[in-house]
Amino acid sequence: EARALKAYVERAEGSGSAKFRRLARDLKDGKEVSFDDILGSAKPWMRQVAPVMDRIRKVNEAKWVDARVSEWTRNYTLTAAQRNELRGHFKKRSEENAEKINEVINSDQSGFVEFVQATENDWRDFEETNNLMEGFLEGEELEQFQEERLAQRVEAVQEEADRKLGRLDEIVTLSDEQQAELFRVMARGSEDYRPEVNPQDYRGATSPLDRMARDAAINSALTPVQRKSLDEYRENQLREVAEQWDRYQLAPPKDFDLLEGDIF
């Protein structure tokens, strides 16, 4: 009987409801908890409702795919087989991304950061779809499609570069010459940037920059006083984040630094 009672307690302690109760007690007692703890307590419920959420996802995505395929059919000459291939492509991407989320939910070791990263894999990524469409089209229609996609990318890169440059200017007050130089740096540092992208008034090198290379280029364009102001701003940002965690009595999840956004 003692062994049976011990086994029962161990099962209860390992259940999702027991984890949730412990988390609730810790919160009530003012103990520090992390988003990993919160996600862990929610996983049993998430697993139970996963089939319902999957049905909702499929309905919503089917509507979006129909709208996208219909739009492209109006603008370009697509056969029934090509339309079906597009639908199949979107469905495959959707299922791949849904599987990533399910793997996180069904794992007892996964944390909050992994959950966020899985949900960031947007099934509406057009990169591979563009290649598929370019294989369908030819002549003027192909040129039109490529020009439209390039124009969208140029607009996205320019908007991001302008936004980040404006943020940097608020921090360190840039000269006109620095703004012209660093606009090119911000453009090349955009995730949407490609060598063929040429935002308005863009001149200079065309190779993409990762964040480390971009930040190095920014620092080299700043004066010592400006670099000091930027370093102080970064330190203040880190301190404010730490204070917020303390204020809410929360501990950052493991690998939280992977989610830290760009300061600009």
C-alpha cells in the first residue's frame, strides 16, 4: 500500500494539473517563476486542444490560399494543374510549420524561446513560392511578376532602413553625411535585402550584412562621442529589461538572448 501511495503521488506530481498548482502557489507566495514554467504548466492543456486548433488553422489557411491563388490567376495565365501545385505547395509549408509547433508542445524539455521560434516560421513565406511562379510564367508575364516582387522587396528594405536610421538618429544625432552613409548600411543589413535590391538614392556596395557586420559599420561611421552615447543607450536598455523582470518577479526563459530584438 505504501508503494502504491508513493506511485500515486509521483504520478500526480508529474501531471500538468500538479505543475499548474505548484506554479500558482509560487506566484501567490511571491516566488520567482519563468516563462518556461508557465509554458510547461500550459502544455497539457495545449496538447488537448491541439486537434481543434489544427482544424481552425486548416480552415483559415485554406481561405487565404484560395484568395492568393485566385489573385494570381486573375493577373497571370495559370493552368488548373499549376493552381493545384500552388495549393499543394502552401499546404506542405503549412504542415511543416505546424509540425514544428507540435514538436515543441509535445516535448517536456522545450522552453518558451523554442515555442516563439516555432511560431515565427510563417507559412506565408513567399521565397519558394516566387521560384515556383517563375517556373510557371514566361515572357511579359514573367517580367511583370519579377518586377512586382522586386518592387515589394525594395519598398520593405527602404522602409526598414528609414525606420532604423531614424531610431539611431534619435539616439546619437547624425549629420547629413552620416545619414547618407548609414542608410546604405541599414539597407544592406535588412533581412529582405538582396544584391539586386536598389532603394531610392542607393549607391555603394551591394553585399548583404549580418547584424555583427552592420553594427561594426555603424560604429566606424560614428564619432567617439556618438559611440559612447550608443553604448550608454544599449546599457540602459539591458538594465531596463532586467528591472522589468525583477518588477514582475519573473525569470527570463532559457536562451532569452536569442529573442532580443534589434535596438534600432
